Amino acid sequence: MEVGKLPNRLLEEIIISNIKTRRDEVIERAGVGKDCAVIDYGDKYCVISSDPITGATENIGKIAVNVACNDIGAAGAEPNALLMTILAPKGTEQKEIERIMNEANEAADLINVEIVGGHTEVTDAVNKMVLSLTALGMRDKEINNEPVKTGDLVLISKEIGIEGTSILYSENKEKLDRELFKDKNLSSKKVEEYIDRLSVVKEGVICGKLGSKYMHDITEGGVYGALWEAHKANDLGILAKEDSIPISAETKALCNYFNINPYRLISSGSMLIIAGKEDSYNMIEKLKEENIRLEIIGEIIDEKKCLIQSNKEIREIDEPESDELYKVVTK
């Protein structure tokens, strides 16, 4: 199998279909395009999600905390606790683990989430640092439960490719500064700051309160993968316009440099949101007050296909495969 997240077809076939036990307390359970489990704990819902980080070495602590907490934000909840597992390869020095913990604590402070436990181990089972975090949060029960319907709008926060751009730059900094960022129209400083823009918790909590019907943080598979998973999770069609998808000049240039597709590049830091028209415009205005960009990129359609319009051509988006990041970081 290819490096990266298991294809959704196999995920359904050999993972999800083999989960047999069902509990009445589980309100939202495992499924393609579902970021979190939601469990009824009486007055509140408990929201839980788990994510590993395997494609980065630099800033891995910050990335891990944000990626785990973003799933909680995508459920409209505020994360409050993290369990953190560190699997370090043989030969790892103490200072490397200390660096990771300092990075993780810095990111956790910004989100106001506590690292409450986990596990740390040096093992010959891995050949590079692997972090796996489980995040927990609480959510009010009265959050919008309306189903997605035809005519609802599809929106994206910030711009795509933030995480992928940050990883590719940090892993190849000297080379990129010498060969790519000599262009005065591109800003390496802007890309260096991407590491502190990975959280979508704020927009998740705000949009959850303002009536979002579905949210999905854009991770492996990029925006095309997120659109496909949203279409699959809601059993409805999506028509998105490629020209409306926000992307920075730096991300475009970096993807051209490595000959990879920015629309299939891991994009933590950006949230895909589906909401009714009136609620969508309210979200745009509210997030503007928080200096967070929110753009309409498409809408829900009757035809049960995931479609992208590029110029005048409309084509179908396929099921996501291995993320474009792995074409570079595994070389």
C-alpha cells in the first residue's frame, strides 16, 4: 500500500465495517469524513479525536497539538485535554524529547488545552519520531443539528496548504531560501509564521455557535480530499470553484517547485464549513472581526457527485490517495 492515510475505500472495508459493538451513549461514531466521536455524558457532549504526526520532524510538537485539537474545533467544541504519546527512534537524545515537549506546551498554551498524560518511549519499532495525540473537548447539546441540504454553501477559512507549506519549507529551508525565496515577490518570513497559524479551534467554536451544519479540518488529501469526504459523509453532491479556493503565492510557488498539487496537500490551519446562506454570511462577518478570512468556494447540489469547476471545465474529484507531502518528505 502507498505511504499515508489508508484510502477511504479500505478504511470502510477493513476498519469501520469490523467495528461491531455499539453503545447508546455514542452519538457520533466512526465514519469517513467524521473527525470526532461524540459521546453523551449527561448535560454535555464529550468530543474525542486521535491523530498521529508522521510526516514532519521540525516543529513536530506544535503540529501534533494543533492537528489533534483542530478535530475538536471541527465539532464546534473547545478542546480541554490532551493525551500525548511519543515514540522516539533508537539513538534519540534527551534534548530532542525536551524540544518536542517545549513545542507542544507552547502550542497548548495558545489554545488553552492541558496535556494530562500519555506515554513516552524510545523504540526500534520506528525509524523517525512519531507523535500520536488524543484530544478531548466538551460541547453544548443545543448546537445546530440540522442536516446539510441542497443550496447550502461551502466555505473555507484562511487559505489552503498552511501545514504542508510549513513542513516543506522547514524541512528544506536552506535550499528553498537559496533557490526559491530569492524571488522578491515571495516571503519566507510569511511561511515561517505558518507554524503559528495551524489552529482552527477559534473558527470552529464560533461557526459552531452560528449554525454550521458540517465542519471538517483540511488535513491529509488537502482541500480536494476534504471536499470528497464532506460529500461522502453527507451523501450529497458538492460543486466547488477552484478559482475561489484561497491559496497564497508562497504555497503555489513551493508546490510548483516540488511539482506537487497544492489542492491535494495537507492543509491543517484551514477549515471546510457547510452552512445555510444566511448563517454563512453571519460567519464571514464574525470571523472578519477576529481577523480570520472565510471564503465561499461552492455549494451543495442535488447530483451526488463531488465536482470542481476550473475555468469553464467541470470535472469529478476522485477519492483521495496518498498526500502530496509524501512525494517530497519520503524521498
